[in-house]
Amino acid sequence: MDSETTIKELKDAVKNFCGDRDWDQYHNAKDLAIGIITESSELLEHFRFKSEKEVEEMFKTDKKNEISEELADVLYFVLRLAQKYDIDLSTELKNKLKKNESRYPVEKSKGSNNKYTEL
């Protein structure tokens, strides 16, 4: 459960899983980044050509399980890349949010008509 598991525990689980299978030889930064984008594309396939209403409905069906599995695949590769190259995801996310606070202040962003914003 998210509320009971740390990022370190997840990274350790991925490390052990890969270590048990001797996959370090295949997991360099380039190939892990490719894995992130490949799995992200598979996640995106579920939403292609769907309206917002159709997407919302998918989360009320068995399709949610398929989407969840693809999201877990993306997370696996993110965790593996961070684990292999000693990237502290918690610190990096906090730093990114802080940077974005100055780029997108609440008073200028909240309620704006811009549907899409850049992180």
C-alpha cells in the first residue's frame, strides 16, 4: 500500500528482483530510459482516441487493472533507473515542485484557461 511503503523499499524490491535474475548486465541508463518510454507508450494506448467521459468510464471497469499494470511497468523502470544510478527520487521531486512553484505561481495559474501546463 502506498501509505505503508517507502520509495527505498520499492527500489530495494526492484534491485533484488533484478539481481536474482542477473539482469544488471542489461540495465544501463539508455535501455532503462527506453523501457520508461516504451511502457509509457503502452499506457498511452489505453487512452488514445478516447473522450474524457470514456476514460472516466474505463476506471470503473476491468480496464482499470490493465491501466494499473502499465503504470506499474513505468514505475518499475523509473525505480530501476533511480536505483542503479543513485538518484534520490523524493529529493528530486521536491526540488522540481519547488522550481515549478516559481514558474507557475498559484495566483497566476489557478483558474487560468490553460488546459495544459508544463512541468
